[in-house]
Amino acid sequence: MICSLSDPGSRAQQEMANILQRQDQLVSLHLDSFTSMLAERCSLLISLGSAAASRVAAWPGPVLHTMIAHDQFQSLYQDGTRYPRSAVFIDQPLERYVALMSSAMPEHSEVLLLSSENTQTQIEPLVDLLRRRRMALRTVPYAPDDSIDKILADNTGPNSVLLVLPDIRVLNSDTAKTIITASYQRGIPLVGYSEHLVRAGGLMAVYASTTNQLVDVRTAIQLWQETASLPAAAYTRNYSVAINYRLARALQLRLPTEAMVLDAMAVVIDDD
């Protein structure tokens, strides 16, 4: 049997686990009651979220990780593994952020990235991707004690965009409200990686919805059932965008529809 493993306290994980159980006949297991004896009954384990991924990383059997970031997957297996492993990453490749900004706000050519040690390796490729779209990057190290208002005052102009990547040292439960509020008060569009960020007051985001993730998860399951092999770990083939049009009006921005932005992003990514 094929099993999913999730944290019962996570609403997003339970949503996906319930869909997989109801529509795909997977057996749903929970972290708080998970044992190796249960795992031995599963021909394939599908982990949902970072805690489940860490829990089964050393399991001597095939694992498909979902709802984890690319960097976490790399960290889990930096020393390699002799067991079948794959992943459907929940984060987005950098080119999708660049495509989102250039498609929705082509006049905003200056990008400010709040960075930490976690994002250092992404700066150089981001600079290159932005340069291709005639955009420029400025990075500022950020810590919770720093004044985000001063950072925005010193490093942004009328054509600036504030970009936040999935970096727990920059955007977390302690800093999110401050960053969102400061960007609004300064009139700087905030672009990120989460639909929840847009709902909380960010302008727009590119992200992998549950539907986007399920397409790739089901493809991997089908491949496993037919060939007993797993596909290479990858970002979701499809992605979604969320735009806060109420905020856009407050910032006096006229933005295309989400469908139009998605179409334009596909063209930009193909060009690159």
C-alpha cells in the first residue's frame, strides 16, 4: 500500500492528506502515532511537510517528499542515500519570481531583496536573471532587530519592488507584520512566495497551490505503480499567482488579471 505521513496539526498538510486518502486511496498516517512497524507495511511513503521529511529521511524504503523546499531536500541527502528518493518542491525557482515581477509590473525595474545567510547562494543567479530582463538587484542583510523602515527609506525609489524569498531568518511570525506594514506605508510593492502573505497584506506572490502539487504527486505515484521507480526531484510543473488588487488600488497600480500574468510569465520563462 502507498501511505502519506503528515502532521495532524497542519491544516495544509491535512488538506492534501485527506484528498489523497479520499481520491487516490492512500493510507493516511500521522506523525504523532507513526512507527517503523507502520512504515514497513507501505510500499511507498509520501511525506508531507518538513517534519515528516526529516522523520523518514533514513527510512530504508522509497520516499516521495512533498511540501518541502529544495534546500531542505538537498540538506537531508547531502551525504547521499542508497534508497529511492524524490520530491515535489513547494518553493519556486528564481526565474518564476523574476517572471512575475517583469510581467505584472514591467516599470518596476529595481528589486530590493532582504537577505540572510540562507539566501547568499541565490543572489548571484538572481542578479543574472534580473539582468536579462533589464532589472537590477540590491540586497540588504536583514535581522529582526533592524529597522525595516530605515532599510526601505535608504534603499528604495519610485520604481522599487521589495522581494522576500522563503527564508525563515527574514520572514517569520515575528517579522511578517512589521515588513508588510512598512512596505505599505512606504508604498513599496511586496512580492513573495505565499498566498498567505498576499492575504496578510503583500501585493503578489507566485506559489505552488495544493492543486499544482497534486498533479505532480499523482504523476509520481503512477510512475511508481507502473515501473517501481520515482521521478527526479523537481519543482512543480504548474504554479499559481495571487494578487492583492485592493492593495494595488491603494498603491495606485494597475495590474493585469492573474490569468494574464500567468500567460505572460510563461512567455518570459520560455524566452529565458
